[in-house]
Amino acid sequence: MRLLIATTNANKVREIRPLLAQLPIELVTLADLPSIPEPEETAHTFWENARIKALGYAAATGMTVVAEDSGLAIRALGGEPGVQSARFLGPNVPYETRFEEIYRRMAAAPRRGRHARFVTALCLARGEEILFETETAIDGTVASSPAGRNGFGYDPTFYCALLDKTTGELTIEEKTWVSHRARAFRDLARYLQERQ
């Protein structure tokens, strides 16, 4: 079986590959294929965006496709950046600028607390059929200040009390143990294993 991981994010691919490594499947990424127009993520939920991407790339390639939509939802900010995490403040805005804006907004609403959640919705599709879906999350808080150079995206801002570190400070082994994305892909691996 060939499985297309529908992302252009090399950091995500680096995290995903080991989670599916024991399966007898050939993993392909968008970087391995000729350029394909990216489906427009117009939905208001992680679930819907994951479905848009999985079904869009399945239709474009004829392959079995796994797509995920993930992001950081901060309670004090009404769930922002949420489904707009990758496009918060604009599609090409550096994460450091995004961090500054999050901390600026948090300072304006100190009584609302620091609860945050990393969410991943994952969808596996072939043709027009959704074969499998899962949604996973990890709860934590917005760190008092960004810390750590590991990981990517919002990792330096997300404090994981279980390990007393931001996800930007976690080793790859620690992140694989607790991460929302790792949990979703472990769910997918179990689904695929059961169907071998």
C-alpha cells in the first residue's frame, strides 16, 4: 500500500514517519509528487479541514491519503489561533511575531487564565470515501514566556505540566509520548495494522 502524507511541512513528516515505520506501507509526501494545488481550508473546525485536505488530495492523486489539521486553541483568546494557527496574522508571518501577539492579547485578559490545548484532527481517505478519522488533544497552559528550540510552530509557548517543560523543550522521544499529533498517528497505525 502507498500512503500519501498530505503535508509540505518537513517537521511534521519527520515526526510522522517513525510512528508508521512498522507498517508494510510505502510512505509518500507531497514533496515526492509533481506540484498539486493545495485544497483551500475554508472550514471552521479541525475535523472539516482535515476532511477537505484528505478528500482533495485523494481526488487529485488517486492515492490513499492521510491529512491532518492541527493547531493551538487558547481559552482566554476564545480558542484562537485555533484552525487559523498556520495562518494566524497572515500566512507567512514568523512564529516569533505570532508569539508576541498572543502574549500581548493574553496580558489584556489576565483573569481568563492560561489554559491551552493542542488539537489534531486526522482523516484517511481513498477516492470519495473517508476510511478513518480521529481527533486527539493535549491540555496544558500558555508558558509564561516562550522556551525551547526543539519542535516547531507554537511548541515554545505550550507548557506541558506532565513533563514540566514546554513542548519546545521536549526531546523527540518525550514529544512522541505526549504529543497530540503522535497520538493521532498511533490511532491511525492501529487502524492500518488491524487491516493487514
